[in-house]
Amino acid sequence: MIQIDMKNKAVLITGGTKGIGLATALQFAMAGARTYLTYKWGSADLDKLGKEFEKKKAEKPVLLEADVSVDEDTDKLLAQIAKTEKKIDIFISNVGFAQRTMSIDEYKKRSLFKTLEYSTWPMIEYSRKINKLFKKYPSYIVGISSDGPDHFYQGYDFVAASKALLEFFAKYLSIHLFEEGSRVNVIRFGTVKTESFSQIFGEEFFDFLKENDIPEKMILTPEDCGRSVFALCSGYLDAMNGQIISVDHGMPFRDNLMMRYLSIKNKKK
């Protein structure tokens, strides 16, 4: 990545203390931006986080405890940012919630609404409240998707639904905010080796890749994702307003591979 100066830029990243969110925050902080990261109570090791930024010689982030589904938390954290900032230049909506549904009998309205409340609605609600408080929308609003709604992963029906709606709103939000000078995009990331991925699929998934001679380097790292978000918001990666961007290392037949792996895993049970 070429050197890009982000000094005097304020960046808000929801769920910014782990995985893709943290990797993205480090990219902006190393470029001189002031980063504000939200996390839920008990979900972040604050001392470890500080050392991560120190190691990269990056400005330490401001950590704000907040649940993206709670309006009062959103109001409180934005008011806290407003004490030191006149505007928020970049907003990254990164929080997601994975409600597993292994069969249609497990479909529950409450589960669907909760998934949307965490994975879709914050991009809209935060954008509106940022404008209400700072009298200006961020220059860049980016929603982080998984693999989007076009790839099938068994048990993640509601996740696919929430990402489809996230992409729908991003396209329409880009039209509503065009005259405001804001750019809105969603980035789809293919398979990413994060803590949550390992919890869901287990480390044996990577053993499966080795057994099938699939190099692990074809799977994205959080750092790959962070660089992609940074490139988009710095103008280095050009994209049309409202565009849905896919980023992956081209892992072949990823849907079939994932399904085959899950099938073998279930048979062993």
C-alpha cells in the first residue's frame, strides 16, 4: 500500500476491536487518522488492543463501549465523539450477528429481526444520527458484508438475508446522499480466517484444505480486508457510488468446498 496521509481524519468503526474491524482500524491509525472503535461489554481486551497499536507505531484508538442495536448507546457514543471532533469523516459499519438456522423449522421472526438489527440497520441508523449531531454525513460510509447473499452456507439463511438487505440499502442510501457528497459502498469479503470463523467451522476446516491441496493463502486474512477498506476510503481503490465490491483470493469452488466439508463433518458426528 502506498503511503497515504489520513491526518485530521476521524474514523468511526463499529465492532472495531477484533478481526476485520481491528485490522481496518490499524490501517487508518498507521496513516495518522483518529480512530473511534465500538465494542460490547466484555468483548475486548483493552490492554492487548493498546499494545497492538503501539507495535504498529499508530495513534491509540478511542474505545467506546456500545451495543449497535441500542439507540441510547449510539447517542451516547456520538455525543462523546462530538466533544473532540467537529465531524466524522469515515464510518465503517462492521458489526454482524450470525443466527444459525439448520432447518426451516428453526425460522423465528425474533431471530430474523435480531440479525437485521445488528447486521443491517446500524449502517442506516448511525449515518442518520451522525448527520443529526454533526450536521454532515461522513464522506465515506462502508458496510462490511461476508460473502454476500449469493453464496450458500448451510445454517446461515438469516445472515444471507441480512446481507442482501444491507446491499439493497447501500445502493439506495448512495442515491439519497449523493447531493450530500457522501459515497456509500458495501464490501463483500470471501472466506476470512477470523476468530469467529474458527469458532463456527473449527480448525479442522484448515486441515480439510490441506488434505485437498488447497493453499491456505487463498483464504483472506483480516489484514487483507483492512487494506481493502482503507484503499476504498482513501480513493486509492476507485468504485462507483453505491457499488457492491467483492474481495477474495479466488478460492475455487468455495461454495462446493464448504458444503463438502460440512457434509463430511456431519457424517462423522
